[in-house]
Amino acid sequence: MKRLLAISSLIDSLNERIGRLVMWGVLVATLVATGNALAKHFLGQGSNAWLEAQWYLFGALFLLGAGYTLKHNGHVRIDVIHQRLSDKTRAWIDLFGGLLFLLPFAGLLAWLSWALFAESWRIQEMSPDAGGLLRWPVKLMLPLGFGLLFLQGVSEVIKRLGVLRGVLPLAEEKPAEEV
């Protein structure tokens, strides 16, 4: 169990660092959106490239932040029911949910989206819009984001096993607005 917990800790650290970096991406996306809007309004100089960069950043924020959000228990669940259950029951529910739904779903999407990215990279796919950007960087966010979510799912399964074996306490749950 010690090795599994060490792996879980490494995964948690990876998603924590990426999540903190993604937080700065919110500022970058906001500045890009604001700059593009101001340039279009005051200078009449709208840009498809800047608009697409804004979309790419927005997608990257959600995809790359999914593992961080899971780590901090910020995903949607039925808290009214969940909070009334014992720690062991919650651990069982999280364990089965991770094994039956999260890991297969995230793993499958990471695997399937890799082919989309690889083909886009191979042909150096460009946006069809005038002045548009390369498409492969945004398509790379799909396998990366779902891969990070998958890894965090593995970490959460390990931690729930630790709870069920009495090695770990169930993590304190924070309201979503704190995450």
C-alpha cells in the first residue's frame, strides 16, 4: 500500500502544479479576450487568430484543470445525500464510481482523442478561417486533459482503498466555491 500511496502522491503533485499553472491561464485568457474586444471596438481591427487563441485557452483551462478539480473534490455530486453517508460508505461509492465510470471514460477519451491530435499534427491542420491558427495545439489538449483526469482518478481510487483499509482518513470535503 505504501508504494501505491507514493504513486498517488506523485499524481497529486503533478495535477496540483498543472492546476496552479492553469489558474494563470485564466488571466491570460481574460487579457487576450479584452485586448481583442478593445482592438475591434476602438481600432476596427478584429483578429480571427486572437479570437481562436481565446477559444483555445478557454478549452485548455477546462481540460487541463479537470484533474486538479477532481483532486480538490470540486466536481459535481449530490452533496445532500453524500454528506449524510459514513466515511466508509462514501469511500465505497467513490471507489466504484472511479473504477466503473471515471477511469474507463477518461481513459477511452484520452486514447481516442490521441488519433485526432496525431492526424491534425501530421497534416499540420489549420483553421479554415482567414488568419486562423494551427489546430493541433488545441487538439493536443484533449488527450492531455483526459490523461491528467485519468491519472487523478487512479490517485483517488488508491486513496479510497487507503480509507477502506484504515490507512488514510477520508479527505475533508470543501464546498465547490472554495475550489
